[in-house]
Amino acid sequence: MQQINLGEQKLLKLCGHFSLALILSASSLTAESFADFKKTQQASFSKHKDEKDNEFNKYLAQQWKEYNAYKGTPLFEEPKPKQITPAKKEKLVVVGPPVYIKVQEPKVEPKPKPIAPPPEEIVKPKIMEKEITFDFFGTKLGFSKPSKTEKARFAPQNKEGITNFFNAMASSDTKTLLGEISDVKQKLNLNDWGLYLLVQKISENIYPSQDEARLMHWFLFNKLGYAVRVGLTGKNIALLHHSKKTIYSTPNYKIENQKFYVLSHYNKGSVGKLYTYEQNYPGATRALDLKLATLPTFEADMKNKTLEFKNYAQTHTIAYEYNKNLIDFMSTYPQADYETFFNAPMDEQSYQAIAKELKKIVDGKKASEAMNIVLRFVQNAFEYQRDDEQFGREKVMFAQETLYYDKSDCEDRSTLFASLIKELFGVGVVGIKYKDHIATALQIPLEGDKVTINQKEFVIADPTYINANIGQSMPQYKSIRPESFVVVVGR
């Protein structure tokens, strides 16, 4: 036994020396590798194209904080009515001066004859030379891929990986791509939501990984001057955009008294706890604004549609054209505030066609009758259906969308009626919101149910209360003051 023990001791001693040698060797190798890694990182750091990147890089390495998500605010306190009982038809009181709708005749300008360039000057479109190409709502776009994107990776999958990605991109040349993005934004007349979708599309074309695409989106949006964050939810990236106005049904986090929204999770529930940082990228303070004051100028994919409605015993048809690419763009929208939807313009070609059709019906009629005909159009040309039944979620439609879909509910009809009545007749109009319903009210001298706003009287006009005249409110709302009002401005 003693010989075996001594043998074991000798073996253990030998192994101990061997292990120590391995440890020393490994330590030496690790130290050498770490030194090389550190040199690489320092070299990358010194090659940052923008001094602001150096400043932000130092900040990213500091302590991050844990934040709890706020549940997205719903649009309505209570579900909207599943069915609407039509109003009993009442005789219309015809008052006011005769009205005549103004319609812009389309300008037909002679097209100049194209001058063919000499053969040696003919070049291929630049889009064919770009590394990133895709279709953006019917418009073909091309962008330059920044250098070193293959080195920008989310590894390891933690805060260090985010810093590594940022450092790699900061040492890359993104100036050309950022210039191209700004140029396309201007040429296509994109609002902030259009820019969001554009940068998302570019990022996804560079990186198939969702986490790395979100990091690329974050990097580019910072460079474009927007207040945007990334955070960690477990080992995954969450992208957060700051908005001053509420974005409904979207999880959000309060960081330094500002709300940041996870738009990828609109109507998908909470993201949970998230680790992120507080400070903006230097100079990147702009909030994402979902306002759609003017429409994007996408390539036209024109479609025809005819709507039919009844006004007492008469049946009328309204034919118009619409750009399907605009409808596709609008369908991507999250739930912004009601001012966004009520004040967005209709496509000019669609509006002029509808105005021309309505002109045939209302011209020469007194004001009350003319406006009631437009109300009948919105009440009867579409089937009533709640958004949760049609889309599986709450969706406020732009006026252009309400015309497109065969079914709609209260706020959708209200956006359309408000847009038409404001443009056709130039009268003041507001949206009026109850806890489970939206209607409109007009600043006109008619008798009927009214609301007072800033000491001014507005007459109720409900596009969802089928067959009701201006001045008739649904019985359940007659004695209730609306919770809020939406001011509608002219185009």
C-alpha cells in the first residue's frame, strides 16, 4: 500500500508540475491574446470617423440600468359598440345659401420630346451599381453598403457586444449611406415614419440577424439626429424610439422623464424588463414624429373603385382612383394620436375625383342639404365592423384607407367625413371622443344636438349613426360630454 501511495504522490507531483506549466502557458497566451485584442480595439477606437463616436463609446462602457416596461395605453376605455342601430329617418330642414363645390381640373402640359444623348454618354442607372437594392412601396431604391459591416457583429450577446458593434460601425465609412438616406427622404417626401421604415429595410438587407439589424438601425438613426436607444432583454436587442406624443398599444419605457417606444412590439404585448443607458448620442435629440402632413411621393400603382350610397330614395355612385402603394404604406402605421389621422391629407387625385362626383349631386342645393348628402355618403357607402373583427387589433384609418376598405367603424368614418366636409365646404370641424365612440361636430348655424368648445357651439354630425341628419346624436351620448376633442385643420 505504501508503494502505491508513494507512486501516487510522485504522479500527483508530476501532474502538479505539468498543470502549473499549462496554467502558466495558458496565462501567457491569454495575456498575449488580450493584449492583441486590446490593441485591435484601440486601433479601431482611434479610427472612429466622428469625434462624437469617441465620446459616446466611453459612455456606453459605463453602468446600464434596469427599466420596467409600461403597458401600452389603449385607444378606448371600453370596447366600441358591436352593432349600431340606424336612426329613424327624419325630414331634413333645408336652410342656408346654395353651394357649389370647387374642383380643380387636371393640368395637361405638353410633354417635351426627349433628347437622346450621344451613345458614349449613355450609362446604366446608378441603382444597378448599388450593393443594397429593394422595392420600397413600389419605388426601386439602391444604397451603398458601408465598409466593414462584416466586422460589426453582436458578439458576445451582452452589453459588450453592443459596444463592439458600435465601435466597428464607428470606424466604418457610413457618410455615403447617410447622404443617400437623406436624399431619398427628401425625394420621396418621407415623414419620420417613412424614414423609420426605410432605415429598417436597409438594416435588414445588410444583416439577416434581427438583433444586428436593430443595432444597425440604432446606429443610423443616431447619426440622423434622432433620440433612439437599444436595450437588452435577455440576450436580445430591443430598439426604442423617443416620441413626445403617445403611441398607443405599444410597450414603452420612461428614461430620464422621456418615453421611449418599442415599435416592433406594437400590439404584441410587453417586452418585460430591459437594460439600457440614459444619455443620448451627442446631438441626437430629435423625437420621432408620426404626423403625416403631406403624403409620400411613391411610384403610382393606380387602381379604380366605385362606391355606392343611398340618400333617401336615390342611389348615387362615386368613382375614383387611388394609389395602392400609399394604402400599403398607411397600413404599416402604429396607433398614433387622433390628430395624426384626422389631419392627414387625402391623395389629391382621389380627392378631386370624389369632389367632382359629389359636385354633380350637391351643386345648387342649400348648405344643410348639401352637407347632409356628404354625411349620407360616409354613413351608407361602407359596412360597419369593428377593427378587432376586421384586423384582429385596433386600427385607426386615414381617410384614404377608409375609402379603400369596404368595412370601417366610428373613428374611420369620422376621419373621412371630417376631411371631406372641411375641404368641400370650408367649415370648422372637430372630432369628439367618448369612452367607446367617436363622432364629429361642425361649426355651422343649424339646430340640433350640440357641444360647446371654447365657448363656441358645434353641431353633432355622426358618420356612424346611419340615416341620422346633422344635429342628431346617438341617444346614449345625448347627455354625455365628450372626453376629448380633435381639432381638424384644413389642407
